[in-house]
Amino acid sequence: MSEQPNVSLNRFRNIAFVIDQTRSHFDHAYELGVMGIYGRSLQGRHVLLREKDGAQSRIVDFVRCSYLGLDNHPDIVSGAISAISDYGALHWSTARTRLNYGLLQELENQLSHLFRARVICFSNVMVTNMGALPIIASGHLTEGKKPVVVFDRECHASLQYHKAAIADETRVVTIRHNDVDALEDICKHEACVAYVADGVYSMGGEAPINALRDLQERYGLFLYIDDAHGISLFGANGEGFARAQFPDDLGDRTIIAASLAKGFGASGGIVMLGTAHQENLFRRFAQSYVFTAAPNLAAVGAGLASASLHASKELSMRQKALTERIRFFDTKVATPQQGNSLPIRMVPVGDELSTISQTKWLLDQGFYTSATFFPTVARGAASLRICLTASHSLEEIENICRLLEVASDRTKQAVA
């Protein structure tokens, strides 16, 4: 097959280049104290920071991705403590092909029921991807045909990292973000194609699920969707942005990964599978399943507590509260994501140093946001990332919106 337009081939990593190009910006952010800081969680989105001189300061956090505000929910904390207490251990140091906690089986069963899929739990979502992607590349999920594995250029680093390993199995291609036309062109020329993308992208925006399902129906496209930032926010049981758009069984051509540490409010990662064949392969041959320990008991206990919350009326209440806060923010600040239903908002600044400076000024005012710059986003697209949650008060959101405007004006004056 000839090279497709708007497609880059066989470039998987360039760590030395990234370090050389970005180290000064990271060093500056760390020196100013806007990255790598430490604190203690308080009620809501409040955090007590520990300063270098021993002093403490209280800030409102817009960095954490606990979009439903469940990460400090008393039931989830209690669930983690109870699991450790009941088992008298934190974890069992044995391969999962040998011995597993009974509680872990209970968690996987509950999540399978909630999300209408065969769910396997991992210690985190990057480990989930590490186990899943090579199996997809092997061809054992696509009737023995090794697929061309196509990555969305903006999919998360926890997906991109595995390109080199996948390339040992099959051909790897990267296309522009959400470029459905380029993906279809590849499907027309290749007998078997697998597409790797996020459901909700960590820097804002979402995958065109309906268009991808159309390609799946017409060409048999295999889909691997990491919905780490979409889980719990959508669906009657919190099945997530991606799963909620597959009303029927996932079938044998769709796998969805997700985090239990963001909207779900616990810890760990999961993969949602559609067939017994897929589950059997994962439990026998997913390297990060076979050769790493299971999620620890605190994570399992927290997950069980969150699963119970997901089966209660509290889930829809928190989903509605989050929606209200997203809409309220959009009435105050214009962003490229304005009007969508997702909780991530990127406030463009452009220059890396100006972005870091704005982050520092906002933190001094008591509001912590993420300074994002290359390689997390494109060069010249440095932005402040705002993570909205159901636990933020409308007053807190109004205050940060006002301060964002002031921070922008300060930057403009400094440039002038």
C-alpha cells in the first residue's frame, strides 16, 4: 500500500528531542511551584498545600479529574478501609493467573453488570493499554489477520507509548486528529484495520463515535477506545461517553478501556470486552495481567463502594450537577470547547512562559489550574486546563472565571 495523505509512518518515540525542547519550561514551572506540589485533600475541591517554608495555604483545585467529585466521598474512603481490614492485607504478591482476591471477582462482576460488558480490572489504565494493544496487534481478535493499527495523533500518551511494542507485531500508522476521511481511505486499502483513540480527550474534545461506528459497519473496523476521561459522566449506570453510544452488546470488534481513578472516584483501570473469546485471551496472554499484581485491596474496596453509588440515584444527581457547572462556566468564559457536554476546558494563552506565569498568579490568588504546553499540546498552543467537577460551587467557578479574565489582561499588558 502506498503512503496515505496526511499520514505519518514509523515514528514512535523521540524522547531525547522532547527533553531538549521542553526541559526549560518544565524546570521553570517546577521552580515557580506550579508543578510537582504537595497538599492534603479537604472537603469539596479544597486542598491544603504545604509550602517550602513550612507554611500552609488553602486553595481551590481545578486540576484533579474527579469530575463527579467522588474521590473523597466518605463511602468510597470507607470501602477502601473496610477491604483492607476484612482481608488483613494490602495486596497478594502473586500472579493473577494463580490466585486472586474474592473481592476482585466481586468488583469485576458488578462492573460487568453496570457497563454491560465483560470487565477485567487492572492497576491503572496505562497498564490496561499495555496488556490490550499487543493482543489486538497479534491478529487473534481479528480472525487471524494482523490489523494495521492506526493511532489518532492526539490520543493519550498512555496509548502512544506502546506504538513501538505494537510495531513488533504489525504495521503502525498515525493520522491527524479525528480524521475520519484518512481512516476510511486506509480501510479501503487494507484487509484489516484497528483504530486507537480516546473517547474524551484529556485536552478537550471527543472522538466521533457515530462516524467510527459507521466505518465499523461498512469495513469491519476494529475499535479500541480509551475512555478514561468519559467514564461515569454519561449513561444511566455511568458506563461512559463511549460505551453509552453502543446501545447493544460491544460485539467482537469494539474494546473500551477506562480509568477507575477519574470520574469513577476510586483507583485502577478496566477493559470492557464483548466476547468470552476476548476475555479468555486477556486473562491468559495480556502481559500486564499475567505478570503484574492485581489492584490492591484498598483500590478494590473503593471500587466496590463506587459501583454501589453508580447503581444509586446519587449518580444522576452528580451528573446533573456537573452539567449545570459546565454550562455556567461557558456563560462566563469562551473556550474552543464551549457548548460541549464535557468537563474539560482549555483557555488558550499561546506562549509557554506566559501560561506558566498565569498559572502562578492564579495559584497565588487561591486557584490551581494546569499549565499545559508542548509536548502535551502543540507548539504555540499553550493553555490553562480547567477541570470542572460536580463538587465545585457556582461561586468558586464564578471566581475563577473572573480571575481568568484578569490573568489574560495582565499578560496582554506585559506583552505591550
